[in-house]
Amino acid sequence: MVNSYLLIPTLKYLYLGGRVSIAKYLLARLLNKMAIIRTAPDGSLQPLGAVGSLQEGVEKIINIATKEGSIFPRKVSVVYAKNKDLKDLAIKHIEEYMPTNNIRVVQTRAAITAHVGPNAIAIVVDYGLKE
């Protein structure tokens, strides 16, 4: 079973691409919130919550991905757009909270970055379980 969790620091690019409404974009901007999204098995996006900082977002994704420390993935990938500091923060937290020595790091290409923005990051986990 593989799950993907995304931290989207601004909804601006999702709004510009027609993926979220102006009301959601403006509300998130007004409240200074960042979205956490999960890809469902059918490929749809499921909102998991909102956070106020990048660090809080990475920590929340790791808590969700490990089910609060009750399950740990066999493999982990960090997919980042352009923010190398955020990538390094995610790797640091993964090394600290997930007992895995198999972390793959991938930088997205321009097409993905155009949709989610330059500061977006995803953590993809493979539990090695059948669905």
C-alpha cells in the first residue's frame, strides 16, 4: 500500500489552475493556512487539514503517515518542487521519526511545480502491504 501526502503552502497555484475556488483560496490566505492533502486510491485528492507553518505541516504529515507511530513505512520518498530547505527539513524529520534507511529524494519538473507552487512538498510512503 502506497500513500502520498502533500503540503501545499499556498493555494494560489491551485486557484490559478482552477482546482480550488476563490473563496477557499482567499480564506486560506486570510488565515495564513497551508493545506495538507492525501491522494486517494482512486486518484482523487482528499484534504486532511490545514497548518500554520511548514514545520508543523511536515510534522503532521509524518504523524499521519505513521498513524501516530503505530505503523512505519518500508520505503519513503520526498518529492519537492524548489525549496531545498523544506526538503532538508522533511528528510531530517523522516530520519528522526521513521525507522527507515531507504529515503528517495526527487525534484519535480516544471509541469507539476506550475500546479502546486514552488514550495510544495510531498512525502510518499510504501508500507509494503497489500491493499
